[in-house]
Amino acid sequence: MSKYHTQNTLYFIDALLKFSNYSKAAESLYISQPYLTQVIKRIEKELHCQIINRSELPYRLTEQGKIYYDYLGSLETVHANMRRQITAITDMGKKTLKIGVLSSIGTYLIPLFLPNFLRLYPECQIELVEDIPENNEKRLLKGEVDFFIGQNSSHIAPNLLTVSWGRHGYLAIIPKSCELYRDNTATIAPGRLAIEDLLRQKLVLTTRGSAIRSQVDHLLGIYKIKPTIVIESSEISTVKRLSMADVGLTFVPKSLIVEPCPCKYNIYPLPIEQLYLDYFIAYRCDRKLSALDRGLLDSFLRYKDIVQY
């Protein structure tokens, strides 16, 4: 097999499709632009076809490229299964659970329930796969992780089962430069602002693929608003700090602590029927739950009321 048909190649192609630019893609991969160019050219030379249409923006896979991309995906699945089987034999006396989670969610949720679970099951090892929800859901469907932790179960694949903490709300952070800002007001009472007025402001948002961004995009579609997005970040904590620094209005979960500072920004609790999250842990419906699995789910559910609203 050619050295260019590797797991890394899948990441190279993903980066090119995301950025539609060789230099930016290479920078995100921590490799040089000439090397990335060489890899793609060598693959296309070996396959005698173009795999990425670079003649127009954004970059798209060609029909041949789609076949090649699926092939690389199957290699990744085979590799992951091989590693799991080897690990299972190597660690005969140990049990490992792989959990997919977005890093910003994990920062908040994992310390709440996992320490207690590990005290009850000290023989268990946990492997966290930190990635965006869309990718971790795919991993769960392919059996590459055992569980997936997220924050909005309404759009999850139908062949996945979830246990949830129930619906929890969001806050809008309204910085001083925003026309909706109210002087010397720490918190604006719920129901005083229209969601469409909030959406028309300069916005700081999480990137596409996050649960909150999907809901915000849905509301933008309902109200037919073309948003003014100043900046995006994959980290909700970064989005929060940017908004607090007067870059633009944003939406954050109530579980993310926002200290009142009325001279710089207002806090506005959004009506839960308009925007909400429900922290959940998901698993495949064909999974036969072991005692260890049930222990993890029970430990997760124990903290469903930890956040007070």
C-alpha cells in the first residue's frame, strides 16, 4: 500500500475541504504547504484522476474523490477495530470505555460524574475522544466509541439511545456596544427582549457543528435574518470571553458561569422554549449494556439536577 493511502490522508482532505486553501489547511494540520500539495498530487497521479475539484470555491470532492474518501474511511474503521481488539487482549484484566465528547462540554461535565464512577469501578479505564459532536456521533454509529456525550438530543440519529438531564436554558451576553445594552443593569428580566432583536445584533458564535450553533441557525432561518457574525470559535469559553470583551452578542449555556458586570455587559436569560440544551449520554440501540455500562449511565444521571436555574 502506498504511504499516501494512510489515516492522515483523510485528515488532509478534510482540512482542504474545510478551508479551500492549501496554506490554511496545512497550518491547521501542523505540516508544510508544499508537503500537503505533494501528498494530494501523488495520490491523484496514482489514481489517474482528480479527487478534489479546486477550480471553484469552496473545494468539493469529485465523484472519484468521494469513492476514495469512503475507502479511506473504511481503512480508519478497520484500524480502530484492530486497535480495540489488540487492547482487549493486552489488557485482559482491565476494562476500557471510550467516550466521545466536545472538549468544552467535557470541561464542565466530566469532572461532575466521572470521579464518582471511577471510585465505584476502579478497574475501568476511560479513554476520551475530544472532537465536535458530528464526528463523535459518527464514531459511535461505527462502533469506534462506546458512548457519546452531547448537549442536544433532539437531532440525534434514530438508532441511538440517550439518557438526559432534561432541558436547561441559555443566557445571552449583551455587551456595552450593543444597542440593546442597558446601563447599570446586571440581568435583564426574562421576556423583556425579542429573540429576533438579539439575532440582528453583531454576533460572536460557536462554529457550525456545535449544538448551540445549530439552534441559532435554525432561529435565523425562522426569522429570515441574515446574521452579522463578527467571529466564530470552536470553544464556547472563548466565545463567552470575546462577548464579555465587547466584541459582539453571544449565547452561552447557563451552566457556563458568567459573573455579572453591569458596567460592561448585561446578562439576559432566554426563554427555555426558544433556546435550550439537554445534556445527554448516548449509546447504540443494539448495545447490550453491561454492569459497567449501567454504572456509567447511573453516575451520569445522578448529577441531572446539579445545575440550578
